[in-house]
Amino acid sequence: MKQVPIVVLDFGSQYTQLIARKLREAGVYTEVVPYREKIEDIKARKPQGIILSGGPASVYAEDAYHPDEGIWELGLPILGICYGMQLITQHFGGEVIPADHHEYGKAKLHIEKPDTPIFKDVAQDSVVWMSHGDRAERIPDGFEVIGTSENSPYAAIADESRRIYAFQFHPEVHHSVEGVKMLKNFAKYICGCESTWNMGSFAKQKIEEIRKQVGDGKVLCGVSGGVDSSVVAALLHEALPKEQLICVFVDHGLLRKDEAKQVQDMFALLDIPLITIDASKEFLEALKGVTDPERKRKIIGEKFIEVFDQEASKHTDVSFLAQGTLYTDVIESVSVKGPSKTIKSHHNVGGLPEWMTFELVEPLREIFKDEVRKLGLELGLPKHMIGRHPFPGPGLAIRIMGEVNEEALRLVKESDAIMQEELRATGYYDKVWQAFTVLLNVQSVGVMGDNRTYDNTVCVRMVESVDGMTATFAHIPHDVLENISRRIINEIDGINRVVYDISSKPPATIEWE
């Protein structure tokens, strides 16, 4: 197992993944593992420090989450955040009580011990983000207060002789103005980590892992047309001889306008052989009459696997299937890192059916979407392809409310193409995380050329985000939205109304289905 300088134990906080992201951005490779990870597996990673994340539970609840007791005996630096602080307080003999009221929001951190290394170069009264119910009432022997706030006399505590620190606030979130600096200080000055990790080193590491896993075997790489699978293909191309890599592009007919050709052109540019299968009729037939979004996802996922298996049977000795599974796919689909909730299924998560004999190759499973883009640029993929907005595996099928058919696909493809043209022309394409149109399959009355119409409504969805875990609707100028609406209605027969989605994630998801 490779060395992991900082290991984060996940106790279920919605912010846990941000800890790893912020430290990785600082050049310190960090992994999130379940709170229940066995001490032997933690030791195998040879960490230089451990971070205990926040979480929704109380340390005194019957089903409270507790780590392997062995972590306290490792002698490693430990940073506890929120719930992690309460665990530290409880374990070392302090007292934790329910707060009089939940403290949620911004607070000013008064640093009581400015010379402590974890607060190096952090300004006095820096704004931090509180989000907790329980709080420390009495700190353990050997600990001292290093930071307070108006409502938290123990906002930050430490036993510096044992290199154990604890924050009541969340340094990893955007609202904690200098929180990232605190995390970096913990890694650098407390744990002795160096900023040596970057996408170049990650690429080299993954290439070595792929070669070790695959050996002399052959890999079937499913190319969906999106950024993730394209980056996986490029990574495999770097790692393996051409005869060991079989890239299969299934054109399911659910891609954006002209996207199939763009993907083929990119692979030709990279000199990666690509087998293209036009299975659009098969997918449309399988989706006929289906309106439930989960059924759509399952059908498309199963059909993908079926088509791949048919292609694999034409090649000898294929024993591996490569997928572009991302960290966000994994944590939304199945609780593997901690006590998080399943949001929706992803077609490339959760393993393969029993009747398939492939072993999975998933080199992107532990990184986020923005990191995938950096990796793609590192591997030489064209910037205009890498910069494309995220696109769901099930494609436009989940951007059509109701049944997927040729007419519905025409409307959503053409409207999406117009929207993208306008965003690129005004410079807003690269300013938003994701933008697309949704066919609502709702008809309404309109007036066009003095005639009454009864046509479709299209919704424009644009969001700002970093990793897709949370998102806010994009504040696009009204004149840009007006041009998009005018062009869609004027240029596409069958649409007479355009609306703009102003909901955020949570409570909504980015995609409608």
C-alpha cells in the first residue's frame, strides 16, 4: 500500500471530503477512510498525521461512532474537528455536554496562544465557521486553550507535548477565512509533511498501479464521451502497449449535439485506437415507455455492460474493464467512507453483475472532478475537451422528463447547443460549473405570428460549484438569458417557453433526474 501522509477518519460530516481536497491542493496527499478503519490498515498507509472529521452524532449516543482505540497509541499528531474534538475531549478524560443551543454560522476566533505552530500567520479574530450541537464543558488534563470565540470558550485546544489539537469549528469550509492555512500548518509544522504531491506525481503513481494490476492482460475501456472516461483512456494509453488496450465508444444516441464526432476526433489526435459502436437504436428501444429516472439509469447501465460484453467476446484474453468512476460517484451511491446517505445510483458504481468475469480498473476512484481535469491536461488532452461541463453517464435520458424518444432528443439537443453557443460567445461557459437544458415535457399556450401554439417548455439549468457535492444556481445576466430564450424559441420548432432553474444543491440535485 502506498504511503498516505495524512489520513482523515470520516465520521459522517458533509464537509469531510473538503479536508482532503484542501490538503491535496496544498500538495499533501490525503485520503479519507471510514471512521471504523482497522488500526492495521491505518498503519499500512504509514501516515504522518491523522485528522478526525466532524459528524452529526453525539459522542454519548448509543450508536456513537468511535475509531479503533489503537489510533491513540500510534504517537502520531492528531487534529480533531467538531465531533473529532468531542471524541478527543471524551477519550482523554474531559467532559462533553449538549450545548444550550446549536451554534451555526460565523464566529471570530481569538487566538490565545499566537506562538502555537497551528496558528502560524493566522490573523487575530479571523472568521471561522461553527456548526455543532454538543460542546466541551471541561477539557482534559494536559490540554490548554489556544483559541476562543464569543460563544465557545474552548474553540481550539491542544496538548502540544503529544501533538494533539482540536477545533470546535470547521477549518475546511470556505467560510473559515484562514482555515486552509490552519490545515496546512498542521500538515507542515505538526506532522512534518512536505508539499510534494501534484497531478504529475499522481499520474506516475497510477500508471505504475495500472501496470502492476493488469500485467500482460488486456483491458476493455468503456468510453462514454465524457471527460472522466476520456482521461481514463489516456491514462491507460500511457501505461500499456496498444495491443493491451481496447477502447470502445458506445454511441447510445444520448450525447450532446455533434459530441460523438468530437470524441472520435480527440482519440484520433491522441493516437488512441477507438472502436465506435452505434447502439442508439438499441438504447432507444430499451427506454421505450420508461419514465421513472431510476429505471432509466439502470437500463442504460445494464445496456452499456451488455454492449461491452458483446464487444469483449470478439477479443481474446480480455480480463479487465476500465471505468471513469469518481470519488463523488462513490460517496453519492454507497456509504463506503463513513455514515453518509445514498442520494442516487450511478451506473458505474457498485461492481459488476455476477455473470461478468471482468476485474475493474478504476484509477480515478479517489479523486474529484476538478482533479480529473488537471490530470487530463497533464496527460495532454485538448483543453477545449477537458474544459467541457460534466455530463452524466445516462446522458440526455435524464434531462428528458418522461419517455425518451427521437423528438424529445431533438428538442433537448438543439436547445442545449444554442445555450452553449451563447455561453461561449459571452464568456460565461468557463465561468459556470455546469449548464444544460431540460425538456420538461410540459406543454403550454403561446402566441407565435398571431397564431396560438401549444408547445413544449425547456428549462435552462446553470450552476456554480467546485466538485459537484454542493452547488448554487449561477447568477447569469438577464440579457444573456434573454438571448438564449429568444433563440431557442425562434429557432426550434416545438418549443414556445423557456424557464430558468434557481434552486441550489442541496436541497435540489444538479441534474433533474
